[in-house]
Amino acid sequence: MNRRKFLGVTASGLGLLTLSSFSAFAARDSNTAPVQFAIPTNTGINGHIVVLGGGMAGATVAKYLRLWGGTGLQVTLVEKSAAYTSNILSNTVLTGQRTLANLAYHYDTLKNHYGVTLINKEVAAIDAASIQFADGTVLSGHDRLVVAPGVEFDLMPGMTSVDEYDTLIPHAWKAGPQTTLLRDQLINMTDGADVVITIPKAPYRCPPGPYERACVIADWLKANKPNSQVIVLDTNADILVEKDNFNYAFTVTHAGVIDYRPGCTITDVDSATRVVTYNQGLSLDNTVEAGVLNPIPPQRAPKLLADAGLLNSPDGRFAAVDVLSYESTAIPGIHILGDASSTTMPKAGHIGNQQAKTCVDAILRMLQGQLPDPSPVTNSACFTPITASTATWLAAVYQYDPGTKKMVIPAQHNNGTAISAPTASTRNYQDMLTWFNSLMGDTFA
Ligand SMILES: Cc1cc2nc3c(=O)[nH]c(=O)nc-3n(C[C@H](O)[C@H](O)[C@H](O)COP(=O)(O)OP(=O)(O)OC[C@H]3O[C@@H](n4cnc5c(N)ncnc54)[C@H](O)[C@@H]3O)c2cc1C
């Protein structure tokens, strides 16, 4: 795939975004084997790029650096896990519709077809010139470093250790063992007890995700624990995205099963008793006892970025970047993207995949002594299961605004706002599966 052609497609798609256009970026659909493109040999581009983190953003960067950069470009991907488990659709593991195993993606194609060198190690520290691994070894000598390690999770008020998430009150906001624990807790919960979900203040990973989780758990409770409810304590003043769709889901589709409480301030979480204390407006020190407690904590870029001096967003929790290249505004030569970066775009896997392509294009230009493309375009899509067979979606196109130096939804795109599905439907659910397979194929295959 030619990168200029790709960027041309994104620009010409502006304002014409349809569901079917999403898969145009992925070059395949769910019914066909992933297309593996040939690596060009004569680009004249040489260098060595190291990528930290083989998730949605990092794996895409590694693949497309080779696909667009060619065989003269050495790409090393550093990833601590042997395989990647998709967060996307992991809420359906909670309801038994999927397993973690069928959300696992491996690095074989990146290694064997795209020629990416994989180092399966945990990184302990980074600086402009080197990477220090947890085992004490060091990697250096590369031209640029791309960092896409996702997020870390704060403790909720009253908690003393992150281990409480692993053993007692799983957040399951990174798919893995906590997802299994949460699923088991739901199965073992007494009928009539309540599931309590807390939602952190934005920005957090996947804006519709917590509302989606409330919906799919409510749907499952109706069949499996008909006397139980989902209580949602949202620290935001209102539903953040797809307000009409979630409002309908909470008050009609799952009426009486979801109790949505906005504008809450969580003041204490007792992981042993599963009691949450919170204020809501003038009503102070309210308590709710959960049968299953699922606190979704506030999130931040991982500590190794803080230690490196990269967390220079206004709130100090994420890395500020130049969205023409995703180069850090604090330390030249380090590019940060995906959930760890601070941008105007949602923290989402689809956006991480899109940011990756802008970043790759910029790095390839920089290696040739050129400036990044001055007008990148990205798109975002989030599908949301509402029941076991229906879903909604939210989509937007973002374009670079030279005035603010930010990615903005242009005025000609739905008056500068995201577009959401008019209603939940089974057709959307099928489209969701096609979109998911296309996105994951484009990232890992
Ligand atoms: C329940 C849920 C539903 C979601 N649904 C959607 C959706 O419908 N659509 C959507 O677009 N997004 C969705 N998301 C969000 C999406 O999963 C994230 O935005 C996306 O994964 C972020 O990509 P990333 O590359 O920044 O981080 P990640 O995908 O988390 O990847 C980070 C990688 O870095 C590795 N890593 C971290 N630290 C180190 C280290 N020190 N050394 C070595 N390796 C390291 C990790 O092992 C991991 O593989 C959802 C998220 C959740 C929780």
C-alpha cells in the first residue's frame, strides 16, 4: 500500500464518512484472509526506529514503517507480552459471548512477513538516546523512538494497593486476568445484589466504554440475575458521548435494570466490603454496597514517561505532542501516540491505528530531511454493543487546524461534531464485527 495514496484516501473521504468507508483503510473485510503487502526494496530510506509497546498504536507503527519505509529501514518492536489481548469487545467476555483467547493477537506476521525485529522484554526507563530494560540491558543507537505503552491506573480513594484491582475489585480496563475475575464474580454474585460501576472524569480510555459495559452487563443480568441491577456512579456531569443512544438504553431498553447517577464524587472505596462512598450534588456521604464492584479508575500515561520528563500536558498526566508527527513537545526524537498522548482525539484503538499512520509518514519524511505533511486527517469509529445482538456507533473525522495546531472535526462534518447511529440495531452489530476484524487485521496481520 502506498502511503501517499492512503493519505489521499483519508483526505478525500472527509465529509463523506460512511460505515463502509471504515474498512477502506484496512484493505480487507472479515470474510477474507488479511492481505499481506510486499515490502518495497528501493525507497532509499535508511535508519533504525525503535517502537515501545505492541498495542493498537505501536503494532501499527511497526508494520507501516516497514510497509511504507521499505527494507532499508530497521524496525525494532519492544513489547513485554507474548501476545496482545484486545480491549475492544472485551466487555463481551464478561457476558460469555467471547473468550479472552479469541481476542488474542500475535506478532508472527509483523516478524515473519513484515520483517520487524521483536524484543519480548519489559522496558524500565527511556531517554532520548536509549531504552533500559527491566533486566538491566540497554538498547541504543536508533534514530528515533516511538512510545505507545497505553495507560496506567490510579488508586481509587481509600485504596492502598493496585493489587486490590487484581484480587478483589477488578477494573478490567485492560483486558486480561481482571476481565476473567470480573466475569467470575458476576457469575457467582447472589441474584438481587447489585453491580456497581464507577466512571472516571474524562479523559480516559474509550469514552463510550463504561456506558457500553453497563448496557451489556444489564442485558446479561436480565437473563441470569433478574433481581439485580447495575448502578452507575459517573463522576462526569452527564453521559459523555452518544447521549441519546445511552439515555434510551438506560431508560427504555434496560429500564429498571440500570440506575445511572451522574455528577458523583467518589470519596471512598472499600475493596473488602465493596462499599463505595460518594457525594452527589448537595447529597453527601452516600453509600452503596455492591455485590460486584467494578471501579474504572482515573488513568494516566505510564510512570516511565513521567520519569523521562515527557508528561507535559496541562494536567501533567499525559504527553503533549505535535500532532503533525506525534513528536514529544518536551524531548525531540521521541514520538508518543495512542492513549499515552494528549490530543483532542478520543483515547481509542481506532484512533491509535490512525495516529500511527500519520506518525509513520512523518518519520519517513523526517528521515529524508523533509517536514511532516502539514494537513493530516484521521478518522475515529467506536461501535458499542447495547445488548447481545444490537449495537450503536459513533464516528468522526479529524483534520489538522493550523490556527490551534490541534486535530479538529471540520465544520463540514456534521457541523463540527461526531456522528452517532440513530438507533441500536442488529445491522450495526454485524457492522461492528466487520469493523473490528478489519481494524485488528490492519494492525496485526
Ligand atoms: C472495555 C473497552 C472497550 C473498548 N472499545 C473500544 C472500541 O470499541 N473502539 C476503539 O477504538 N477503542 C476501544 N477501546 C480503547 C482501546 O482499547 C485503547 O484506546 C487502545 O488499546 C489504546 O492503544 P495503545 O496502543 O495506546 O495502548 P494498548 O493497546 O494498551 O497497547 C500498549 C502496549 O504497550 C505494552 N507495554 C506497556 N508498557 C510496556 C513496557 N514498560 N515495556 C514493554 N511493553 C509495554 C503493553 O503490553 C501493550 O501491548 C476500548 C477499551 C476498553 C477498556
